[in-house]
Amino acid sequence: MALDANTYGTIPRLETLVGDVLINSSTARTFSATTVPSTTQAEQTLDDIAAEMNVHLLNAGYSVPVVEGTDNVAFDYMRAVNVWGAAVLVLDSLPGEAYTAPNSAGVPQGRKQHWQNMYLHGLKVIDDGQLGATKESTGGHLDDIRIGSQKDSNGNTNLPIFTRTLTDEPNSRSLIET
């Protein structure tokens, strides 16, 4: 299996975060067909996390996928967020890493919790519209909403739905009939 075209993270970047915990790795820190998780499972994890990220991007009005070469800073950030999220799922798949002690005074934050916090922060950046990536110019959520005298899709100005002057009182009407 290969990574999906809309996936930002890479196997080597994932190996740097969680390669030391791979089971049955003949070469330290390297995914293979015989490791737990395997290369195919790690690629699927990266794809799954990227799919979730792309849903967040679409909901925030960004163009999907963020393109390397067009939005380099945003792309690098998306790659990091993709790997952070995949690291959480990989660590969750390992029996010794799956349990995290409750956060309390004096209990250090585990590695899994750290990557999960980083991933959730990355999704919040996307949801809050703070990612410096290209926003969609068409096909957005509010394209067909017309308020006041906005123009319609043909360029014609719509008449305002409501009119009111500074001297209007509530429940009053204009004496001028048009």
C-alpha cells in the first residue's frame, strides 16, 4: 500500500516519533512488513488522520489538499499535525503504551498524551481559520446567502429585504407608498 495523495505525513517522520516502540523490528526505528504495527498499517493510520484533517479543512473553508509548493508553511504544518495524530494511534495500538495515567499533580505527561495534545491543537488551528493556506473562493458554505443589497450570482444588485432610517420607531411604517 502507498500513502494517499491527500496525506501530508510520511513514514520516516512517523518513525522518528514512535519507531523505538515497534515490535519485531529487525532494524531499529523502521516500519516493515513484520513489525507491529506494519508499514501498511502505519500508512493507513497516516491516511486516516489526513482524512480527518481534510474534513476539518473543508469545514473551515480551505482548499483541500493543502499543496506543497503553493502553501509551503501551511503544508509543513499539516505534515507535522498528520504525523502527531498518527503517532497517537500507533501508540494506542501497543499494549504497553495504550494506558495513560490520569493527569494529576506530580504525574508527568506521557508521550502519547503529548502527541495527542499537539494533534488536537493542530485541528483547533484549522477550525479557527488560522492556517495560512489557500481558502476556497467558490463552493464555500455561504455562497448563496444574500443579505441587504448584495449582488446575486448574475451580478444584479438585490433590493434590500428590510429598510429603516435613524428616525424610525419600532412597529412604525413609512407613509410614503411606492
